[in-house]
Amino acid sequence: MLNVGDTVVYPMHGAGKIAGIEHCEVLGEDKAYYVLRLPMGSLKVMIPVDNAENIGLRGVITEDKVKDVLAVLQDKPERMTGSWNKRFQANLDRMKTGNLCDVAAVARNLIRQDKQRRISSGEKRLMDLAKQILVSELIYACDKSLDEVENWLEELMSSPPKNH
């Protein structure tokens, strides 16, 4: 069981702190929910305590993993082929894994692709979501402010990719 104050990651939403545990009656049954506060957009998310593991709630990555994410961001973008909706679905499926390296790859690919030629509005929303998830977790993993992480990410994405 997680505790108030724990920092966790909720796939497709990002990282945040457990601000509390609330009880709500749903269909006549009392259920406990983690109240998760996300640093971006001051979003409040309620996650059923008894289903937290199934939905992929996990701890924030370690500093060692930050290096892996950094390597992904600095790597060459993957060549995406097919129609925009097939690319969109492939990227969405990749983000749903909850793995920050996958989210970083989606963000990198879409950011770099958008700089070469404008991406569709659907892909732009997905790019923004990937960046939000990435930034929210890096805030906690690196113990940096929102501005510091956003500036760091912007700097990384404006330099040419490294060949690994």
C-alpha cells in the first residue's frame, strides 16, 4: 500500500504526489482512492487503491534510469511510416506501456518530425502529452523545477541527435 506523500507515476498522466486517500461510495460500495496531485496543470486524479497495480501505478525512475532517458532523447529519431492515424496509434500504444524511455522516444520522434514538417493536430496533442508525462517524471527524478526540466528538454531537442 502506498502512503500520502509518496511520489508515483500514473501512465498516460505522468508523475505526482499522493495528496491523500479518500473514500467514496460507488454503487453502494465504499471504495478507497489515492488522490494524486500532478505538478503540471494542478490536475487531481483519483485512482482506486485496489486497482492501482493493474493500471500501472509505479514509482518514479531512479537517477540511473534518467541517463537511459537522456540517451533516448539524444538518439536519432526513428523513421515513422504509414498514414498519420497508424503512426498515431503506434505512438499511443507505446506511451501506454508506462515506460519513460518509450514516452521519451515518442516525444523525440514527434518533436523532431514537427521541426522538419508540421505534424497533424492529433500527433501534436500526442507530442504535448508525451512532453508533459516526460517533464512531470523528470521533475521528481532529477529534483528540479518545472522550468528547469522544460528548459533542459528544449535544449536537448534543439541540438542535433547523436549517433549511437
